[in-house]
Amino acid sequence: MAKAPISIQAIESSCCVNVPERKRYKIYSSWMWILTFLTYCSYHMARKPISVVKNVLDKNCSEVTPPPGTDTNSSHWCNWPPFNEDNASELLGYIDSTFLFTYAAAMFISGMVAERVDLRIYLSTGMVLSGLFCAMFGLGYTFKIHSIWYYILAQFLSGFVSATGWPGVVTALSNWFGKSKRGLIFGLWNIHTSLGNILGTLIASAFVTYNWSLSFVVPGIIIASLGVVVLFFLIPEPAMVGLPNPNAQKEGVATPPLQRRSIPEYATATQEEAAGLLDSEVEQVSYIDKEVEAVSRQREEEAKESAIGFFSALMIPGVIEFSLCLFFAKLVSYTFLYWLPNYIFDNTSFGASVSANLSTFFDVGGMIGGVLAGLLSDSTGMPASTCSVMLVIAIPMMLIYLEFSSINVGVNVFLLIVVGVLVNGPYSLITTAVSADLGTHESLRGSSKALATVSSIIDGTGSIGAAVGPLLAGLLSGSNWNNVFYMLMLSDVFALLLLTRLTTREVRQRLRQRRRNTHSHL
């Protein structure tokens, strides 16, 4: 097992010597929740600038006033070659697809690598490189680079290293929190996705009108800086600081209590009897020492357990169903993420600025949906059923949004929040609490070396859907936006069907439990 970083070792030796284990666990687990929250928030923040800068790359220079001191003849401050031609939308589509498909492919590899290396160094390296390649795209403006292949390379590299984030943070956090209230804990934690999108939009928007290079460089600096913090302060496993893993299912060997002899026994015994009593106690102490040593060896063996393979992870009950369900759920979510501002602008009387601001309410709904799905899953113990109910309601709600979103701003905001809750709720639950539960499934017999692999399989499959959805939306939106929404509703139907077996099993288990409880009260 990897050692805790030197900074944590220093804190342990100076501040935590006499702190009770329970309090130490609470402090460290809270710190891990905060640090992993900020970590993945920064990953999403670094992915967002391209959606903001797109509007400048192919913007008609005659429609806007140039920033002070801009050389409009040479700097291409608005129409930026090669994105100033008639095929600008096609080129920007290549940019999006490069990142999304690279990210999806790399995700399947990332989890298996994360299981076999020091998670702290793995995450830190991924964050620093993500910052570097995010800034690389923006530096195309600084150095006046107009080759499409430069920007495609930047997105390819960004997509590849961004795949380090999800399996890393899910594994690190899951090692600190057991199944009790995991849905709520992860539901609140998963707000980082929407918050990262919003922060990325705000930061990129602050610079886009006069120097869109900074729209990429500033988020790049932020995520790289957080990567340094992760290097010095991340504690991926509780055992690094001498604390137990809440997901461990193996039990140590029980040791009998030491049978101490009373003073009168020794006082009334003969010399030979007293020597025999003393020998008996020495044997007991020796036996207990051996048992303690056996338990220690067992814990060392658990720490050295081998990582699970890709196909073994697939065989964990529920992994395939939830992975395919996430393919369609993430397809719907990312289609809204990439195309919602365009839909609002094209189909309502709202301007471009208002349309962009309105689209953020979908993320607000996503925050609420993640927490709500986690609460329902915790209270019922039925994650598949929770997802199914939200998917069932989401299908007609998307049709309602399609029909009534153009009435006024208030109606649009309300419907967007509701749709965000129902669309992102299942997506959030599957990628967090469900992935963590499956990664610590009872069939693994307590192994903790499956979390990253399972989460990468599930999120990698979902990421393929995230790449396919926006592409399909681009093809369908040209003819009629109604077709895009029909595609999204059909995708949710497929997601629902894929959970049928798991939902049916959960309902049957709940009914059997109720019957047993009823009989026990009779």
C-alpha cells in the first residue's frame, strides 16, 4: 500500500497523536469529501470554456464592437480562421467529438490503471496535465495558430487526461464512506458537476470578449494548482493513516479475554501451584499476541490484494444493466448540455444572452435531482426503482417542455428545473452511489480493488452516449427540433427498459420483506 503524503505524516505526528480514532475519522472523511468535490468541480470547469468561446470563433465581426486596442486587420479577434468559413459548425463539431470520444475510450483504460497505481499521484498528474492541455487550446489565440489540427490535438489530449478524474475521485471518496446514507452523501457531492459547469461558463465569459485565450488559461491554472494540493493532501485510503475502511467485509479473528488471576489465588497457592498459574497467564498472553499478529497479517494481505480484471468487473451483478442505462441517460443529459442554449434561442423570442443564462437552470435542476435521487435511494434501498420512477416522469416532462417553453421566462425556468431534476437524477445516482455499491459488491468478498474499474466501465459506457447524443442532435435539429426531443424521449425509454430486471427484483425483495415483517408481528 502507498504511504500517506509527507504533509499528512507531519500532521499525524504533530497534531493527531492523542486524538480519538472516531474524531480522526470524522475529520479525515470530511476533508476527503471537500477535496474530491473541488477536484472534480475543477475537471468540469476546465471542460466548459469551449462551449462559450464557440460563439466568438465563428462570430461575424460586423455584429460586435472590437475591444479597445484590437488590431482588427490581423488579430482575427472574432472570426478566427479556420472557423470563419461556411463549414465552421462542422469544424466545431469535430472539436466536440474529438474530446468526447477520446474521453469515453480512455475511461475504460483509466479505471484499471487507477487500481494499480498510487491514486494520489495518478489524480494529481491528471489534473496538472488537464490544466496544461486546457491552456494549450487558448494559447492558439496568443500565438495566432490557425490550423484545425492544433485544436483537435489539444482536445484529444484534454479528453485523454480528463479520464483520470472520475474513477479517481469516486474510488478515493468511496473508500471513506460505507453504504449507510451513501446516496445522500454522493448526491450532495455530485453537485460538483453542475457547479463546475456554471463556474467554467462564468470564468470563460469574463474574458471571451477581449482575449479568449484567458478563457482557457485561467481554468487551466486553477485545475493544475488544485492538482498540487491533491499531491500533498489527498488520502485515498483510510489505512494510510491507521483507520479502518468502512467497505471491508472481512472480519478479524476473535480473541478470548485474558483470564487474570486474583491476588488471593496466588496467596493461598503453593509455590508449584503459583508457578502453574503464572505459566497459564503467560500462555494466554502469547496466544493473544499470535492472534493479533494473524489479524495484522490478514490486513496486510487485504492491502496487497490484486486488482480486479475488466471482464471480472463486468460479471458483477448489475454492472452491465446500469452501464447501458447510463449510455442513454448521459446521452440525454449531454444533449441538453451542448444544445439547450441553441434550442431556446431558435424556438423562443429570447435573445442569445437570455437563452444562455436560461440554460443554466437545467444545471440547477440537476443539483436538486442528484440529492433527491440519493435520498430516495437511501430511504428505500432501491436504486434501480428510484431511477426508473424518475425516467418514467422525465419522458412526458420533456414533451411538456417542448410544447410550453416559449410562453414566458418564468414558465421556461420552472420547466427547465423540473426537467433537470428528472434527467440528471438517475445519471447522478448511477455514476456515484450505484457505482460505489457495485464496486464493493458482496461477491467481491471485501475486495476494495474494484471501485475504479467498475466506475470507469459504467461512466465510460455513459460517456459514449454523451458523445453520440450531441452528434445526433446536430443532425436532427436542422430539420426540426421536435425530432431531437423525440430522440431524447426514446432514449429514456431504452434506459427504462434496461432497468426492468433490476427494478422487478427490487420490488419482489421489498414485497417479501414486508410479508416477513407482517408474519413476525402476528
